[in-house]
Amino acid sequence: MLRDVGGEMSFNRLLPITTFLFLSQFAACALALTSPPQDQDFTAKVVDLTLSEISEKGPSRETASFVSRSMDLLWLRRRELLKATSPHLGSPDPSKVTSAMEILYRLRSYRPMISLGFDEAAWERENGDFFSEVDALVYTELRRLLASREDSLLRNLALYFGSATPSDAAKRALLELAKNPEVGEQALICLTWHKDKRDLDDLMPFMLHGGREVASLPYHFRDSYELAAIPYLLRALGEALSPFVRLQAARELVLMGETAGVRYLYEAVLHRDELPNSRAQAEEIREFAWGYMGFPKQSTTMGDLVRFLKGRL
């Protein structure tokens, strides 16, 4: 709530911060787009309250969530936000460390509303000093952060390194996080965001030996590495332990025009009654064929699907 005190508008601090930030987020973002000075003043007060709350009480899940949705407002005061947040990365309170890590991730990954012509490299150069300052803070605490048992913290850490400038140190941290079953999939996905083809050999063992939790990797291989991913997807098709991974590798190979992917789908449907999970996979393959391969919607039987896939070989 707002009240007028001595002719000036101030915040009623009795209103819970969670409620106030939730309500003010939308008003502040809308008012930030308008020009009257009083509206800009309201926006500044919202940011002031957020920074004050973090400085006085430490970051919380609520303030971190508000920051994550309001970076367009807070980016202009990023150094104040970093100053308020950074002491809490070493807090003995795991919840404060988790929230601090989320805020640092949002600072590191922030990009203005991306439009045609946005230059990622120029943005990194323009803000290089600030990003280096944030990176140095995280690397100083890295060993302690990696030793945490807080899944939310480790997930935020993975997201941080996924959005950071690719480096050997970031890669090592992500590969270490990938060994943790609770956050491993996120860490592997974050490593693919670096789009460095040299990472393919490090990622491959996870795709070959992992279970359903790494079934999204084939998509990220195609998305991040394009044609360079084909030999790895072909290997996964024949060697991955998980049938879910093999199926996803086949789908990605089909989308890349590789006949081997079609052959896998054909064999899976043809022998759907002989292998575990094959009937369920056959249904998935039919949906995929309808959506991406031109399989006629009026063709509904598995026999129709077998003939269609055979005709694509």
C-alpha cells in the first residue's frame, strides 16, 4: 500500500513484501513505459524497496523471483543489486545462498529484449567488466557451492554457467554437476548452450549410459551442434542403453534427413509386440510421423504406419 506522509508518497512497510512485490511488479513495469516523472518515481521506489529488502534481510525466494521477472527495471541499477546480493553467497543459510545464486544467474544471463540485429558479442564486450566481476564472485565460492546438497542451488549454479561465457572452468563445473542425478540433466543441457563442438565427446558418455533423464540430449545435440551432431546421434542409435534416448536420437536424425533414423522407427513399429515399451513407443512414432513426416492423418492403423515408414527407406 501507499500512503501520503508529509506530502510525499511512501511505502507502508506493514504490507508483506511478497504481496507488495507481486502487486507492484506489473504496475511498475507498465509505468516504466510511460514518461510522466511521477510514474518514473514510482518505478524507482519499487526498485529502492527491492534493493533495501535484500540489503537488510538478505535475498529470499520471493525477492529473487521478483528480480527474475523485473530485470528490465533492475538492470539499470545492476551494480547496486550485485552489491546487495554478493555478501549472501557465503551465508550459512542455504536458502539465502540459493536466492543469491538465482539473482546472480539473472544478472549474468540478462539480455535486453532481443530483436533482429541484436549483437551478442557486442553486448558481452560492453558489459565485460561487470560480468567479470560477477564471475569472479561465483568462482571464489565455487568449491563450497558445488559441495552443497541443495538441489535448487545447484540448479541455479548450472544455469549460471550455462549462460556465462564458455570457458574450461565453466565446463568443468557443469560436468561435475552432471554427476548429480538431481541436476545432471540441467547441467548437461546448459553445457550444450555453449555450442562448442569440442564438448561433444564429453557429453557423449552421459547420452550412452544415462536413462530417461537424458532423453532430451539428442534434441539439444541437433539444436546446438547441427551437422556435427550426426555421428554422435548415429552412435546413440546403436549403443545408448536407454530406449528413450535411442528413440529421441532417431527422431532428431529423421529431422536431419538421415535414413538411419527412419529405419530405427520402422523397425520399432514393425517389432512393437516383441520388445518392452515398444507398443508405447509405436504410438509416439505415429504421432511424430503425423506431425513431421507427412504421414496421412486418415491413416490410423499400425500397418499403415509400417508401410509408410518402409516407403521412406
